[in-house]
Amino acid sequence: MEKQEPFQDSFKFKAWQQKLEHNQIRLNQVQDVYTRHGNEGQVLHSLVKLDATAPDGAKLSPLCMIKGDAISVLVVLIDEETEDKFVLMVRQRRVCDGSETYEHPAGMIDEGETPPEVALRELQEETGLEFASEELQSLGPKPWYSATSTSDEALYFFYCERRMNSRAIRELHGQSTGKASEQEQTRLHVAPLAEAHGLVSNLHGVLGHLLYLRAVGDYDTLKTLPF
């Protein structure tokens, strides 16, 4: 068993501290409530109890989940013959309630990695498809925060488009993916673009769809979104 990294020594904790300092927040005290480690002993995320003060004297929320920055990639497959668009999603169970959810390939950014590097790696790991760097398109220069007060997680959004024949697109549907060693039990789910809008049920996915439609200028589809 690998030696577990102390949460104060982790890249994610230090990056969180730097953000506090940048915003002139004084961290008076911090206590590790729970830290989850990876297979190699690295810190994946930490729930901390803190005493921190803003420049105006106000106290920050006493609990924070330190997860760090992450990426999310919307994968659009285009039928070579019909030009129809399909979204390649990852289907898995939500940890909090056990329900099934449809998500885009995503992953955490570790020390020394760039968002595009992580996006390409996660695409290969979660979909089995290899994408070249030029196929990866950014959906914005800055990350979006998932919550204002309970987590430091921020996501960089990307999209990829790939032209494939209809048979190759269909064959991806239902394939098992994910790392068993990390308790990832995922399957690929292929759905037409309009149907995928209704299947995605997390805010990250919804935002990814909205940013993609704006980026490609598909304003007709944008007007028909079910949310």
C-alpha cells in the first residue's frame, strides 16, 4: 500500500491556499475532516473545516470541499452520410443517491498538467477514442465554478467533433469503460444531439451543451432546448 500524502502537502491544498491569498483571505485555522486518497496515495479531495477572514472582517463558510480544477469535454460524433450529430456520453450511477446519470467525459487536473492535456487523456480513458490536440476545442479561457461556497472545484470546458460512419457510431453505444481500480463502472451512451439535451442532468453537462451550441452557431437548436 502506498504511503498516503498528507492533505496539507498536496498540490490541491496548496493551490487552494494560493487562491485565498490572491483574494486577501486570512486563513486562521484549517482542520482535515476527511481526505480521500488515490491508489498511489495522492490526495483526491479533502473536506476541511476552516476559520478564515475576508478583508472586510467577514467570516467565510466554515466548510469547504477541496477538489481542485477539472475538465469536461463534450464529444459530438457526426454521421458522414447524413450529417446528423450524436453526443457520446458516459452513463454511470451518481454517488450521492445511486441514480443513473448521463455525463460528459471529465477528470481532475493534477500538478504539472494543463487542461488540454487532461482533456485528451480522459477522452481516451473514458471513451476509448484517441483525439489529436488539434481536434480539441476550448469553450472558454477561464474555468467555471461549480459552487460559490462549498467547493473550490472549477471546470474548463472543451468539445471535440469527429466524423464517423453510422456503424462505427452505433458500435460505441453500451461499451463498458472506466477503471475498476478506481471504482468506475461506466458505460458509453450515444444519443442524437436533441435527445442528449434532455438526458444530461447535471449543471456541468447543461453548461457544456449551451457553450457548444453558441460556439458552433447552432442557434436554432439552442431555442428548442428542454431546459
